[in-house]
Amino acid sequence: MCSPVAILTTGKSDIQTLFNGRRGKNVPNTGRIFSFEARISMMPMSWSLLLLILAVVIVFALAAYAWSLHRELARRRQAWLSERDRARDYCFESLDVIGRAVLADQVDLVEGCIRISVMLDILGQEFDPQGEFAIFDRIRQRTEHLHTHEARAQLTPGERLREDRDRLHIAADERDAVHRQLGELLAWIRQADETGTSSRDRRASS
């Protein structure tokens, strides 16, 4: 027990010390409790912010990847279109040269028609949607049994003579139709060179 005199002579700080000493360890540390509770309450908020940032980063990464794929696809498509245009230009030039040679009897009619049929196959159905140039493919089918190059060299003279007769018969039978179709084909090729339009536009406008 503290005497009244001791209490009166004791300062405020001493009274606080004495009071805390009297209560001992039962006095709670309110500062530590508040700090601990604050950390607990802030933990869910910290995790939410972290997950939000992570989600934003992932979204931006996916968007960048999608954009790169889009650009790559656009580049490949442009390259394919350029290659297709070069192939088409080559076919047009070849058709023009071969067609003029056939009309001038500088190239065998059957051989010229076979080459033209191959070029039309490369151009595809887009160039001839109505099948107006089917005559060239028909001649190629009629001459499939004829041997060429090394295979022809293996034939006997009699076999070569029979094939030559077949070739001349087919050429004479199809000559007028071939020349007519070649005239139209060359006219369309010249129109394409002058206007720069695609084969589909040219065919649609004719």
C-alpha cells in the first residue's frame, strides 16, 4: 500500500509508472494491437491490387500478341497476292506469245493448244467462269494418247506416222474454232493490259 503522502509527492509520470507497475502485464499494448489489425485488414486489399495488375499485364500481353499475328497474316496475304499477280502476268504474257504464234502458224496448233490449256488451268476458273475457252482443254484431252519427247522417240516409224495423222486430223478439225477463240482470248488479254483490271472484272464487264 502506498501512503497518501507518497501519492501526493509523486509526479504524474511516476503515478502512471506506478499504475502500470501495479497492473503488471495485464495492461494491453494498444499500439501493437492496432498495427496488427491494420495489417490484417490491408492484406486482402494488397492481394486484390496485385491480381488486378497481373490481369492488366496479361490482357496487354495477349493484345500485343494478337496484333502481331494480325500483322503477320496481313503480310503473308499481301505476299500471296503479289505472287498470284506475278503468276497471272506471266500466264497472260505466255498466252499472248503462244496465241500469236499459233495464229501465224509458227507453232503446231495442237501443241499450242495444249500449252494454252495449261496456262488456263493456272489462271483457274475465275478467268473463264462460263467455260468459253473449253476448246483448248478438249484438244488436250483428244491428244492425250499421243506420245511426246522421249516416249515418241521409242515409237516405230509406223506408230509415229499414225500419231502424226491423228494430230493433223485433230488440228484440221478444230482449226477454225481455235482461231476464233484465240482472237477473243488475245483481245481480253490486251484489254487487261490496258485497263489493269482483274480477270474477274474483265469477264464481268464483257
